[in-house]
Amino acid sequence: MHSQAAAVHPEVHNPALLHHFAEPQQQRDAASLGMWIFLATEVMFFGGLFCAYLIYRIKYFGDFAAASQTLNAALGAANTVVLICSSLTVVLAVWAAQHARRTMLLVSLVLTIILGFAFLGIKADEYKEKFELHHVPGASFQFQKSIPGHPDQMANPQHAQIYFALYFIMTGLHALHMIVGIGIFTWLLYSAWRGRFTPEYNTPMEIGGLYWHFVDIIWIYLFPLLYLIDLHK
Amino acid sequence: MAIENPQPERVNYLNKEYGIGSWLLTTDHKRIALLYLISITFFFFIGGFFALLIRLELLTPAGDLVQADTYNKLFTMHGQVMVFFFLIPSIPAVLGNFLVPLMVGAKDLAFPRINLLSWYLYVIGGILMLHCMATGGVDTGWTFYTPFSTAFSNTKVIEAGLAIFVAGFSSILTGLNFIVTIHRMRAPGMTWSRLPLFIWAHYATSIIQILGTPVIAITLVLVVAERSLHLGIFDPKLGGDPLLFQHLFWFYSHPAVYIMILPSMGVVTEIIACFSRKRIFGYSFVALSSIAIAVFGFLVWAHHMFVAGISVYAALVFSLLSYAVAVPSAVKVFNWTATLYKGSIHYDAPMLYAFGFLGLFTIGGLTGLFLAALGVNMHVHDTYFVIAHFHYIMVGGAVMGYLGGMHFWWPKISGRLYPEGWARLAALIVFIGFNLTFFPQFILGYVGMPRRYYQYPAEFQVLNVLSTAGATILGVGYLLPMIYFLWSMRYGKPAPDNPWNAAGLEWKTASPPPTFNFDQEPVVTWEAYNYEELDAPHREEVPVAG
Amino acid sequence: MAGSVDALYIFLLIVSGLMTLLILAAVVFFAARFRHRRGVPAEQIEGSTPLELIWSVIPLVVFMVIFLWGAIVYFKGRTPPRDATEVYVVAKQWMWKLEHAEGQREINELHVPVGRDVKLIMTSQDVIHSFFVPAFRMKQDVLPGRYTVTWFRATKPGTYHLFCTQYCGTQHSGMIGNVIVMEPAQYEAWMSGGSTGPLSATGEKIFSELGCVTCHRSDAQGRGPNLQGVFGKPVELADGRTVTADENYLRECILDPGAKRVKGFRPIMPTFQGLVSEEQVNALVAYVKSLSPSGKSGTASSPAVAVPVKAPGRAVSKGSQVQ
């Protein structure tokens, strides 16, 4: 396959150049555009959930506020910090790959993965808390809380259950994407350790980084919309 | 008896490697296109079989062929299979996959392995669907409205939902691949304005695929979650809103119909240009119309909900926008017709399908105006009028375009010529059978026969019988190409590189093409649809790669 | 109503027919006239921007005409006249249960007098259904959890098909019935043949039995808002919004009192979800409506005072679910 490609392109070429591309820049541009388009599909995917959430929030304002206030904003904030730091380590890793700094690359990748696990760990803690409070939708769901600002009116548990259903689906899907991200970065770590990335070729790092930043941004939207929005009522 | 080739056979993408492994692990877009061809044809006949049973039941007013529950499963699965496993992939996954790289002058799509992955996702979705059908099926209607689908149906809603979810990713990846290919892989000299309109059509289609499909994906996730965990997102008894489901569902499913028709429009454009021997009239307008349809198509979803309980003002907005989206489609019909003017017209089978498309799509599109009219919609919504309308577009439009394209590019794909006489006969049979099947349904709808009914008042019987008669004729028309295409693979005349003397880079390479499409990278120095040059024998032929 | 739908339909038929004939004629003519002939090449015509504009603008204008016409017909169809006779409809898998305001109950049949406006206030017990009478050229989806409304005025005595036209499960095609339009005299005769009394009277009984009357007193001393004259009027809510007290609002107050609590009242009303059937909710709503001069009581009454009611076309859409 390579020799055939070499016959078509007699000039010396990067072994990472795939046969159907004319030159490395084209391959890079294609990979980058492909990842951006994929991220656009993810925006639409999460977008449906955000839409449903916003519509119900308008409809069941008080009940959703009550439910939101039971979230652990401190843990959520911790997770936000964790993710922002991990985006920093990702940026450092991409830069390191582009500048052939092997140690920095490997360390940044390892840190990114650790931070990813930290995020999941904190999330697991949060979910455990919700489970103990019987806020997980299902047969054992319970919700006894008054509507913020109206201490004599109890929130409607059915509406609160919708809140928590959306909460778990949104954060759960996000966590799933985090797990995939950790998987991608584990593979990137392995490739980096094998010396696969050079200043000429580090496209997987670049597009892996794009994916991680995107997952981070989804959280940047989730956190205020779910946790912060009714903190002070 | 096989016809002997005068020369030893050239190496092409078909004979380069043999063995099932070379097919199942291929990254060649042309082989993947054939893998899709086999799978979607398989599902087409499954969906068609369900249609046959439906039409047989509807021969008589009483529900006497199958039980009510069975009938409900039949129309549900007919819809799901035809929409998600036939129409949505059809042209993009078969003709698009095969032709997009060739038409832009590339060696393959941007992401060949993702292309193969998209086929496997389709197959996995298909297997899930088959399993669902074999173990009880689903009876929610292809639209699976809540709360029936989430809280009342006793059938395999979750499995069907998962099957469609997986197949949806196949669609997304195809769209992604096409967009990147069209942006980044065009050969030198292939500017945007030199692209065949088939490419513009697929570009517009791909935009819809990547932006719309994720929304049905998340809707399916919510439905599956609600059904399995007894949540209340769409169930009024638990505080949910069934109309929210409909908005989310139709936000994708309306643009989805443009996924189904735009590629067909692209095919028809190529055929009309070739068999009129002239450049398409109004190239820029046709190209922009495709984009306009894709964009406006996202703004009209609630025209499926005029009597669903939305506010009058919302209905007004969506009706207005629905008329806006009708304009670019009308513009295309006029441009196709104008292309015929002062052309040099040939009546080969692909052109017959294109003519059929023109007539049937016009009727189907015009009946869309009826449905977009709020006052009429109140009467014909959820009746056979709607069924007739969308079958005119989907079958009279999309499938005619698909068949026309299969005939037009068959020599390129297979290296063989199909038998022209049989092909023209099949086109005629399809056209007659189609009209007989579906025109009576407009009348049936206006006099009040609702959708999804397996028993009906006796006064509706005559029209139903006509429709069933047409369906049997249509079935014959569809079987014929199956038979003679297969026949041609062994006994058909070997095809020259360019049997139609058509414009387009795909015709400048061998039939069938070599694995990497072109022996040398093409350099484009001519405009699209250069039929004047192609038909001018005294002019020196423009230097061509290979 | 049906006439105006048919008129628009015929107009559409004419426009579409002309358009189809035009395209068909052009295609057939061009295909024949410009059939390929040896030595006669095709003429390469790039296009014509003026032509493109013409055949974009003219269809758009025609479409706008159709749109406006359709919008007017639709608006009328979704705006029940003020003095329409009311019938409450409860759809369930797989039958139609109807109750006239005067109290007559029917299953799968609806008797109405010719020439009278009839307004249907509909809800579903389970899944989405749709009330469709082809002869009247009208349909309206019937949703669980809220009221939807439609209306008609029958112009010819006769028996007409009633179909459920939103797929609802096994016996969807069996959920059919008849609308029986009678001469006024016949209708009166039918009406007098047995009923349990006006719906609002039934509602009044339930109102008392369930204890509503203890809080919703007609003086200003009640722990709940006074319901006299509340129907159709704007109501200020505790959360600052203002909604119109239409049928959907009344229904919501009974089943989910916390959602739109009236300003100035404490959140102590219990929910009656699960404790009342759809028919009982209908009766209660009818009763509360009868406490307003503009509401219907099911008895022959002509209010002297015309109370400004809801804005046209918003009969039951304020304060309810996603539109």
C-alpha cells in the first residue's frame, strides 16, 4: 500500500501520511474539520437535553429551584476547577507535542488522565449522595422541600423528579463522554510514549485535545445551569 | 453464456482482491457503497413486504387478514424500516459513497475507515431491528408518540429505539465524511462553482444529517430512559408534556425528509443535464436552492402539529415558513424543465426515471401546499391524504431518483450495461403502478379515511382496491431491475468508460474504476456540464488525466 | 366552516392542477420538440436571472395568498364562538365518552341540533387521541393532562362518521362513532329523554362532597379564592405572572394546585389528582364556569352583562403546557 502510494507520490513523504491524501497539510486540515463537525453534532445532541431542561424550568420554576438547591454546589465547583485544570494540561500536552518536548508531553497527558478520574470520582461521590437522599428517580424517589422564597409551599415531588431525571441524564451523558475522553487520552499517552508524535505530525493530539475541551465546555454550561442558578433565593 | 472480453480484464476495484475478508474489511469507498447497496436492498424488500401485507389487508373493509395488533406492527415497521434503513441511507450511502470522491477528483473519502465504521453501525442497527421484528415487533407507529410509546405499548419499543439510535450514527458519519471530503479533497482546479450539482445536493444533505440526527438520537435516549425507568418527561400523569416529545421528534424528522429528497434531486439534475446534452439551466440557483432547502427545512417542524394542541400563533409562524421552504423546491422544478428547452433529448431509461420524477415530485410537492394551508390541514391531517403526499415525494420522488441514478451509473459501478429495453419497461411499470397505488389515496384522505386504520367504512373500499391493485403492479416494477441488474453482472455487455458521453470526472476513468479512482490526479480546467465540448467532435478533446 | 375549508381546497386544486398541467405540458412539449436529431446540437443556456426571480416571486405571492386564506379559516376553526353549546369529551382507549352541559351522557355518539354552535372541551384519560368528523372538515387532537377545544356548526341533519385519527393502540380503527345532527324539535325531544341533570349541577354536588366549599366561599372570608365570576378573568399569581382563568387553568388548579397559586392565598390546597375522574373534573369545571355570567350553566340562560372574556383565539391555551 505504501509502495503504491510512493509510486504515485515519488517525493519522500511522512510515513503517517495516509494514501488518499495528497499531502500532510490536507490530512491535518481534514482531521481538524472532521473533529469540529463531530463536535457540532455533539452540541446538537446535548442541545436537545438543554432545551428540555429549559422548557421545564420555565414551566415548573419553583419546583426546579427547590431541586436545584439540593445539589452539592461545592462538589460541582470542585469539578469545575478540576476540568479547567485538565484543559490546561491538555493545552500543555498539545504544545509539548508540537515542540517535541517528550517529558512534558507525557507528564501532561498523565495529569490529564488523573484529573479526568478525579472528575469522575467527585461525580460518583455526588451521585452517592443523591442516592442516599432518595433523589434518584424511580420507585424510591422522595422529595420533601419547600419552594425557595415560599416556605409554606412544598415543591411538587413529581416535578422535582423530572428535574432529577434530566439532571442524571445530562450529567450522566457528560460523564460518559468523560470516560470516552479518558480512553482517548490513554491511547494518546501510549502513542506518545511510543514516540509517534513529532512537530510534523501530531494531529491525533490536536483533535483529541479539541474533544476534551468540548467536554469541558459542556460542563461549563451544565454547572451554572444546574447548580448555581438557584443558589441564592 | 458470458460474453467474452476482447482484451484481458483491467484491474479495477472489483477484481483487485477476492475473498469475503477483502470486502468486509475494505476501506475503498466503492466497495463500501456496494456493501450498502446489498444491505439497503435487503431492507427495501422487507419494508416492501410489510407494505404488501398492509395493502392486502386493506382490500376489504373488515379487519380479516391479520389481527389489529399485528396490523399496527406492520405499518410501524414498514415506516421504520423504509425511513431509517432504506430511504435515509439509500442515495447517499450507495451513490454518494461511490461517486463523491470520483466527482471531486479524490482517491477516496476523507475518512475511509470511518466510512466502513458507518456501514457496520448500519448493519448493527439493522440486526437489532431484525431481532426486534422477529421477537414481537413494535406497534407505536414510526413516529412513536408519547405517552403511548413510553407508558402504554406492550411491544419492543426500547429495542427498536436502540436500533434506530445506532443506525442514526451511521447517517451522521456519512454526512461528516462528505462535508470534509467536499471541503478538503477537491482536485486542483475543482472550484465550488465547477462541482456537479449532485455534490451540492449531497453537501446540503450532509448538513442536515449532522445537525438533525443528533436530536432524534437524544429523543430516543429520553424515550428509552422514560420507558425503562418510568420517568415522567413525556407522561402527563407524572407531570410531563407529550407535546415536548413531538417537538423534539419533528425537529429531526422534518429535516429528515429533506435528507431523503435532496440527494434524489442531485441525481435528477445530473441525468437531465446528460440526456439533454446541456448545462443545467440556472446552475447557481439550483445549488443555492439545495442549501436553502437544508436551512429552511430546520424551521418548519411544527407543521406536523397544527392540530396537536400548539397555539394558534405558533401555527401561523410555522405555516408561513413552510411556504417559504416550498419556493426553492419549485425553483428547481422550473430549472429542470427549462433545461429541456433547446436541449437534445434522449429517452434512455435514466431519463425516463427523471421524467417520472418531474411529474411525481411536482404533484407531491404541490400537495404539500395543501397540507401547509392551516385551514385545509385541519381536515386532512392524519388521513390518507398525508400518506399519499409523502409517498409521492418519497417513492415518486426519492425512489425514482434512486432508480434513475442506479441505471445512470450502473455501467460505472459494475462495468456492465443493463438491458435498455427491460429498463424502459420497468420505468413505465413503476410509473403506472405508483400512480394507481397512491393517487386514490388523496381522494381517500379527503373523504375522511384516517391513517393507521385496518378496518374502515365500506364506502372507502373501491379506492382501497384500486390502491392495492397499483401496489402489485409497483411491486413488479421494482422486482425487474433487481433481476436484470443481477443478470447484467454476468451477461451484460462490458461498458466503455463513458457510455453516455456524460460530463463529470467519474466518467473520465475506467468502468469500473481502479481502486484509487484515477491513474493520475485530475487537474480540472473546465466548467461543469461541458456538454458543448463533449458533443463537438471536431474540437480537440480537452486533455484529461489518464 | 366546512364550506370555507372546501373553498380553499378547491382553490388549491385549481392552482395545483394548473401548475401540474403547465409543467406536464412543458416537459412533454420540450421532450418531443427537442428530441435529439442528428446534426442539431443542444443550445447551452446558462440561465436567466430575471426568469429565476419571476418564478420565485410569483409562486411566493401565490403561496402567501394561500397562507393567508388558510390562516383565516384556521383562526375561525380554533376560535369557538362565545355562546356555543358545550359538550365535554373524554377519550379513552378505545371509546369516546361525551357529556352535554345539560347532563346527557353518550358513548361513541354525539347528538347535536342543526344550526347551533357546538364547542367540544376534550381531554384524554390515557394516550393522545384525535376527534375527527370528516363531514365537518375539522379535527383536534385530544391530549391527556389538559383540555383541547374545537367547535363546529352542523348545517344539515344526518348521521356523520366520527373517527379517532391519532393512533392510540390496538383498537384505534375501532374507536369510531357517529355525530347525529337533528332538527331542533327532534333534538329537544331527545334531550328530555333522561339525563342526570345539568353538568354544572353535578359539579356543584362534587364541589360540596369533596369539601371545596369549605375554603372556596362566596364571601371574602374563605381560605381559598372566591370562585364567583372568576372564569374567563385574568388572575394574578403568587409568582408574579398573570394568567387567564380558562378551562385548563381550572383543571390545573384541581390537579396541581401549587403550580399557579393565586396571589394572596396560602399554599394549602390539597391536590385531587387520583381522587377525581376526568368526568368529575369536567363537572367541577362546568360548575365553576356557571358561577360566571359568561360561563355556561347548561340551563337556558342569557347573561345580561357581557363580561369581557378571553382574547379571541386563546380559549384554552393560556397557562398550559408547551405550545
